[in-house]
Amino acid sequence: MKIKFLFAFTSFLSLILLAQELPIDGTFSQNKADGTSASWELHPWYGYQPLASIQVKTAGDFNSLGVDKVEAEYGTCIRTVQRFPGRSGDEVKIALRARGKGTAGVQLHYFTKTTGGIWLQTSPAKKFSLTDEWKEHLLSFTITNAATTGETGAFHICLIGEKGMQAEFANVSGVLNEGKYRGEQAMPVQWQVFAPVDKDFQPAPEDLNSIPSSLAGQTAQKMMMIANQLDMAVLMGAGVGKCAWAFAEIESKIECDWTIGAGADWWMVVYLNGEKLLDTSEHGNQKSPLRYDNHIARPRLKAGRNIIAAKIITGKASSILTLGGPQDLRKIITRMNMSGITWIESFDSETVTCSGNPKLIQGHPSPGLNHFTGQGLFRTAKQILIAPPEQKFTYPSNDKPYLATSIRIQNFGREEDTRRNSELDAFFKAGTEEFRFRLLHQANKEQLILKTIPALPDAREISIPYKILPADFIFAATSDGEYAVAINSLVDSSSRVFRGENAFFKVHREFNTGLLFRSTTPQEAELVVDNFIIGSAADESKTSSVPFRNRLDQTFDPVKENWKMVFNDEFDGDSIDLEKWYFSYNSRKEYATVKDGLARIKADWKADRSDLESASLYTYQDFLFGYFEARVRFRKEHGWWSAFWLCTDNPSNPFLDGFEIDIYEDYYLRSKVPGGPPQDILDHNLHIFAGGALKSWNYNSKLPGTIEDFYVIGCKWTPFEISYYLNGNLIAS
């Protein structure tokens, strides 16, 4: 079996706003007399012994931390001397430059307090391969509590390296974004519901600290929460003014902060351990659409049993009570899309209506799409105005509150050697006054910087990885003085919205708007854009005003499409490469062997013939989007089958992980009876846990040859499609 994974995508987006900078001395300027850093130290754990050697080096106009002699079994760890305050849900972003040999990374070590306190656990390590050239790395962590030992209150930042690493680290910086949601405990799925009851009924305090067997003359009825919703109409029918009480318990091993969100149609009161957290009984839910983030509370869970009690009085539309915990709330992505078009330049015609004299070119809208669209190429060594014909734009009606300028930025240079330092301003001008959003691009940096002009005293710069391009940038404002910048990536489907306020947008009602592109060096800078739109924008719009049709490739060759290979194994050795693969916990490792350029996996009976045993191999490396391929000869024997999967940690369970792609399973190839002839049907599946239920899609394909032949089985997974290929030909999508 030959394995190849090829990618056209990157998987993370990092944006920093109103962040707290961490004083970590990442320039290594505070040093001891022996040349070591006074702010960083070697972790003394026995697994890191013998300790590596560290020394501050000076190269030109900057210092770096050199690390070598990494000989311990578990490598090395260089941690900050200072421990920084941080709590569950906080996001920590580390930026650094590094070069060298081997594998390095960053990790957080969690404690209960900044001084003293108890060590709790480590975060998952974020690792990267070192090269001879300096490379920038941006790594994100979300702080968690230790589920059984304590609540996180502080952390060390750690530079780590595997055995044999030689490295230099420079320009290390860290920021902490305070988390909006605390805790990890999930919202219970099983509830005890009492319905119907009198809407004026109020349980006794002791009944709110336990789950009663009966309430207001009603006995408890079990109800499972589906997609974070309890629909009381099942128990008491539809209609306005009907009342129900729901109870559930949360078991927590530790005392910790927690976050709960709730919404109801129409009135509700929510308690935790008898304490009232949320109460909409006077004015109703008010917020629309109905969602569990309509109303938020941040109570504290006690160690042990915690009781949630919720009252709902139904409204006209439904009888739904919806609740979510911190993990549910973190999954909600606020997205802004263009909802109306006043003016558009799509660059698809032979002429354009915007200024700037662009060269019209054809390009892929995203690395995952192989069809072409018209795009505008702007070049300048000075500054050019990119704007619609002279006209004033006003705020839209109340149902579409944002006046917005949107531009799809493809790149700041079609090739690496055409990237030049430059700035792009999106401006709103009223008379002699104006407000600008500025994107700063530096050719040698992996981040774009977004700021406002004039700079606001309470806002910090936003850092955006260059690798998310192409992306739609929406610059929007309301007549109430609120502004927003939305960034919707076409690469990884990520979306972020950043908001602020400025009196400029409240004072004025009519604007000229457009873009200014300038080179910040004497050299000519380049900008490629698509879909320049001025109109209205709305939060979480379900309808895109810029639709496209995804063309499916009937044949696909990732090499010809210039996709970058990021993982492969030709099995040219004499055993499984344990640097690339690990076995599942119940594998018989001797059942996976390598010989003559092939990996062979077999199954056999246990000694008592009670069950079969085999081996399962999983990559250490995680992937998001790409093309995955294996050359396979299928199993022949009756009674077992093989599979090539994309899943999360071993073993996958879509009810827990939410996602599983079976590139193939060959159980339909087995003979109908032991010893009989094999069949010729191959199976391909997609399993998703969504909307409170497991949803599956199943496709079959017929082998074009015999069971003795080798076949190339592939899957193209992008933000727009999951397509299955057999010998390079599309099976299904």
C-alpha cells in the first residue's frame, strides 16, 4: 500500500484584538553573566535529563536563544521563568522565528496559581519541523482546566524540542485574549421534565437543589435534548402560555467557573443549584433567531453534583427551550455576509467600471476550486485609487443595517518573488473627514496587519495569517456608530468578525467609499482582487450575494494541479515507520509488516477463536482538507474487511468527533459464503453527527478489474466538496 496526502490548504486563522501582551522577553535581552537568559530556563524534569545546552546568541541586530545537545529521551523544554495568569477559555497566541534541525514546538504548562499552586497538566504540543532558514510560526492554544485535579489559574510558555534537535529561537512574542466562555463541562443531554404545570407555580428551594420525583402534581418524564433543544410540545401540546419545568444534573470533579447559554420561546427562568441565573419572565426572549446564546450566565460549578432547573412558558411560534454549555457556545461562529448589492465589479467582463486601470486576468477563486474566474491585477510603485464611479452611498434600511464595502483579496503577489511591501486602505469619506481600515502587507512576513486610521486608543492591531488568502474582507458600519470587519476565508472556511465604535459613522449619513492601494517601497507592488462590492451586509446571512457553482473534476491529478505533497510513505523499509504511524491500542503490531515496498496487514483468530485480531495504523500528523490517496490490493478472505479512513483520534466515533470520511471499506467485496468467489462492490461513506442525529451518506462503486489487481483510492476534501476517486476517476461527491 502506498500512501500520499497532498494539500492546497492551511488549517488555522489567527486574529488578535484587544489582546494582553505577555512580558516574556522574547528578544532575549535580559541575560545572566554566564550568557543564559534570565527569563527562560530549562525544565528540570527527569525525562529531559541530561539537560540540553542553551545560550543567548547575538546575530546582527537581534538576539536568539540557541539550543543544542538535546540528548534526553523526551527531548528538552525551555520554559518562561514567569508564570502568567490564565483561565479556562482564554486563548494564547505565540509568534516566533526559528531555524535549525529536527523538530521543535511550543507547549503550555498549567498550574492553579501564578506563584506556588499545584501543577495540573500540559497542553497538546504544537510542533513544527526546523529548516536552515529562519521561518515564522504562529501557534494558538485554548486554555483548559484539568478535568479531575483542578482549575487552571496560570501557565508557563514552553519551547520544546525532540531528541537530536538543534535550534535557534528569536522574536518570541505572546498575547492572551480573555475567553468569553469558561469551563469544559458539557450541557447534559438527559433531562427530567414536568409538564404541564401552572405558570405561576414556584418550586420550594430544596426542589431546585435536587431532581424531584414529582412537581406540582406531575411526575418526571425523561426527555433527550436533541441539537441543544427540548421541545415541550411533545409533552403538553402547542399553544401560548403553557408551562413546563426541566431538570438535569452535571457532575464536576472540580470547583470551577462555567458558562451556560439559553433561549426560549418565549419566557424562561434558569437556575443552577437554586441560584437564579437567567430570567426573561418580564420581557420574553426578545432575541432572534432563537438560539442558546441568546442569554448568557457565568456561574461557578461546585465539585460534585450540580442541578440545573429551567422553567419555560411557551409563546406563539413554538414550545422550545434551548440550552448550551461552554463547548457549545464556542462552536458558534459569528459570520457576516453581503446581503445586498448597490454596485459591483466582478472583473468578468472585457471592461471594468472601477478606477485603477487593472489588468484583467483569469485565476482560481480558491486553491480547492479548479475553474477560473475573472480577476483584477493592480500594479503600482506609488498609489492608486480603486473606486466606483463618483457617487454617494447611504445606510440601508433597518432590516439590513450595515453599509459595507467588500473585496475578495486573492493575493498581494501571484508568486513569492512578486510580493512587495504595500498597504491597502478601505475608506469611508464624508466631506473632509474620513475613516480608514488599513491592511499592511510585508513581503517577508506571514501575517497581514489590520488597523484603523485614525488609530483608536482602545484597539490593538489585528494579525491575520497570509495563508488564509483568498478571503472576502467586508468593511461595514451602521448609523449607530458601530463598525465591523469580517474576514471570510475561501481556504479553510473560517470566519471572524471584529467590531468597534466610532462617532464618525454616527454623525455622517452619506459616504464616498473605495480602496487605496500603495507601495511602501520604491518597487512596484502587486494586488490581485475579485468581487469588489458596495452594498449592505448582515450578520449570519444564510444567502450569499456572490454565488458560485462548484465544478466537480471527473478526473483529478493533484500533481498536475500543483498541490503540495505534505505526507507520503512508500513503505521502502523493512518495518512500519513509527515516526509517521502509531498503532491503535488493541492492535497486534506483528500483524502489520513491510516487505518489497508493500505494507501488509492481516487478520487472524485469537487463540481461543472467540474473535478476530488485526492491526490499525494512524498517522501522527493531523490534516485539514487536501487530497488523500492509497494504492491498495483488497482482502480476499470472507469474514473481515479493510478500510482507509479520515477520522480523529483512534478510534473514530462520529457521535464524539462529529466527522468520519471512509475513503473506502471493502466489506461488500467479501464472498457470500466462506470460500466462495469475491464480489466486486466497493463502499464509500461520510458520517456526520449534526442536528442531534447521526447523518450518513453511502456510495458504491464497481471494481473495474479483478480482486488481484492494485487500485488507487483517493478522496479530495475541500471546504466545498468531499469527492471520491478510483484510479483517478470520480466515483461520487
